[in-house]
Amino acid sequence: MDENKSKGNYDVNNGYRLDAEDSAFIVAQPVHLDDAIEMVGFGSFHYYILFICGSLFAAVAFSVTSVSFLVPSAQCDFHMTSVHKGILNGASMMGMFSGSFIWGYVADSKGRRYALILCMIMDGVFSIISSVSQIYPVLIFCRLMSGFGVSGATVLYSYLGEFINSKYREKFLCWMEMFWTSGVILLPCVAWLIIPQTFRIEYGFFLFRSWNLFVIICAFPSLILAYLLVRLPESPKFLLAKGKHDETIDCLKFVYKWNNKTKDNFPVTSLILPDCINEQSNSFLNGLYESTVGLFTSKFKFIAIITCIIQYGATTSYYMLMLWFPELMNRFRWYETSYLGPKNMTNMCEIVSMFKTEPEKIDQKCNDDIDQSVYLNIIIIGIACIPTSLIVPLFVNKLGLRFFLVVSFLGSGLSAALLYFITSSLENLVLSSVFEALSSVGISLMYCIAVELFPTEYRGMAVSIGSTFGKIGALMGNIVVGVFIDELCVIPILVSCSFLIISGLLVLTLPKTGRTNIK
């Protein structure tokens, strides 16, 4: 018996897990779901679902950040001032704010996969409609609905995490940041290839230019991934939480056969049902209300409140600057080519204010060309995120999520403060790269820590409510930038810096994550 114990080949019901090689034996007694997930093995299915969820996250990066190239390239067609640009940037955030809350309930009541499929279809459809919009309010509405759809993508952390055993969960969730980074790198490449094209298709009221084609291309990944998600099973933890025992077994069999490339039967025939079956029989609004109240009256209410505050501060700071990077870089490049020599020494706020566009003269001086260096700079910023995207998954088990969260928020807060003092596009590029690399990984890790800290019945709602607070901040932040960028750009910088530092300090109040936290 000791020899078997050393090999790890004991029956789950006697306190030890079975290895994949023991699959010929059938476990007669009910098994806990965590043990059953261990028994399906770890293999090709988990890498495939990581690829699908990661690609979905990259598609979200396409959808959300594509507006940063839309703002300067479509400004003449829609006669946009800085305030109009702020509203356009904020439209997606408004949709994401309203959608995040709803998708969390859909994920907890109807299913993780169900919510993801619907949200990606909605994002893709409204993005395509926005690509042919000819009126500014229609464009705003389409971007708002696209944001509403894509906001549900935060569910992917719950969906992915509930397939992974405790040994690999944190590491796999942290790899999601690498896919976001890939999207951030690939997007300016697509923009650089498409937007500078000079074709112009006119037919009466209808006008189709390069930026329209760019938006269409950015919409296709969402629709493709929605189709691929249809072919995947629902989360086993969600199914069991709903009391769907047989469907949970079928899901585990599906994963087991995919991983082990075998026709052998999955050794588990019965699972231990949770103490409380989470069934939703109320109307949508009542169910949404009860799920929210249930979270904030449970023993996890303190964690929920802290994570919401952190998400608000960090996401506000991130989107205040990230969506404006192409615009700021375009202004820097204009300044450096217009004012050569000794005059080319000032701070960022003075530079961006010199680019102010007067609304009554917009038709005379409008220029929607994006300098070629801007595309290259955004690609460099994306590449700068690769080191952090690789380091975190490799060392997260040793140093912990909280360590990386504190470092990312404090570091990005410092880089945001230093933006005020830059005097050249090179300095802007360096600090923007540091800010993007640290703040981006910090926000991704907040989703990871939420998955670790909340149990199955609260996880989808907790992640989504945190995202909702983040999008409220992102919406307000983009409006603040639009209002103050021309005259008092120091205000957005101070807000971004202070919010990130506060978020980093609040992370220290969260409990440490552990492999026993997920249920």
C-alpha cells in the first residue's frame, strides 16, 4: 500500500487521486468535482481552450482599442472636436459599464459559454454596423452596443479557470495577458496596413474610406470565435452548481477523451452534488437583483467591495491614457516637425494644447492623417508588454498574485506622473511603454485574483461587477481627458497617477490566494 501511495495511485475516495493510467478502473463512489477534474488529466484540451479564450481576449483588445485609431482617422468625416473624441472613446466604455453587470448574471444563471457566445456575436454585429455609419450619433450608438457586447468577455476568466486543476490554474489565467498583448501588437499592424490607404467610395450620402474597412476587419475575430465556442462544452463547475449531474459527467468525459486520445470510459460515474443547488427560477430583473444582493450580503462582501474599488481606479487610469496614445503621439509628432531647434523644449501639456482644434474652423484646417511613426510607436508599446506578460505566469506561483499587482499598480502610477515632464516623443514612447506594460498586466491580474477569491456561485457576478465599476471609471476618465486635454492636461495625469497608487495600496488588504479557494 505504501508503494502505491508513493506513486499517487490511490482511489480518490480513500484520499488519493488517480492518475490517467488508472482509467481502466471505475470509481464506484461519488467523487468531488475537484478530484474528478484532476482525473481527466491535463493535456491538449486545456491548451486548446487556453488558445480559444486567449484569442477571444485578443479580439476584445481589437474591439476596445480600435477606437484609438478611429478617433484621429475619422475626425474630419464626423467633424469631431476634442470633446467629440472623448465621447467616442467613452461610448464603448458606457456600453461596457452597462453590459458587465448584466453579463455576470447571465453567466451565473445561463452559463459561461452561453454568455461568451452572445457577447461576441453582439460585438461583431454592431462593430460591422458602425463601420458603415455615416452619422456621428449612429456611430456613437453602435460603439456603445459593441461595448455592451464585448463587456461580457470578462466571463472567460471564470470559464477557463473552471476547467483547470489547482496546479495550473493561476498560471493559465496569467497567460491571458500575453494574448491581450498580442492583440495590442497586431492591431496597429492592421491599422498601419489599412488606414493610410487613400481609396474613397462615394454613392450619394454613403461614404466608405479606409477607416471603415479597418473597423470591419476588427469585427471578424469576434464572430469567428463565437462559432468556435459553440463547439466547446459548458463549464463543469457551472453545470454541477446547477445540479446538472449527468451533463457534468458528459463534459468531463469529453475533456478526458480529448486529453488522453482514448476510447476508454472516464472512471468517474458519480459526483458529489453541492450542498446548495443554485437554480434561477425568478424573472431576469429579480434574479439580477437577488444575485447582486446575495454577493454583497455574503461573507465575501468585503472582498467584493475592495475589488470593485481597485477595478474602478486601475481601469480609469488605464483607459484614460491608453485610448489617447495615438492622439497624443500624433500631436507630439506634429509639434516636433513644426517647431524645430531650441523651441522644441517644453512639457507635454504645452505641446498638446498647441494642437487645439477650433470647432468653427474645423472644415478649413481638418487633417485626419496619422503620422507613420504613430503606428510604429504603438507596436513598440505592445512589444514592451511582452516581458511582463511572460514573467508573471512563470513566477506567479512563487511570488503570488498580490506581489505582482502591487508592483504593477505602483510602477504604472509613477510612470503616469512622469508623463507631465516629458519633452520629446522618445520620452513619451518610453513612459507610455512602461505604463502600458504595468497597468495592463495589473488589470488582467485583478480578474485572476477574483476567480481565485470567489466560489463558483458568486464568481461570474463578482468578476463582472468589478468590471462594471472599472468601465464606469473608464467612461468618466475618457470624458475628463476630452474636456481637459487642450487646456489642463495635468488633471488627467494627476487622476491617473493617484488612482493607480491607491489601487496598489488597496491590494494589500485582500487575502492571499491559495489553491483551496476555488470550489
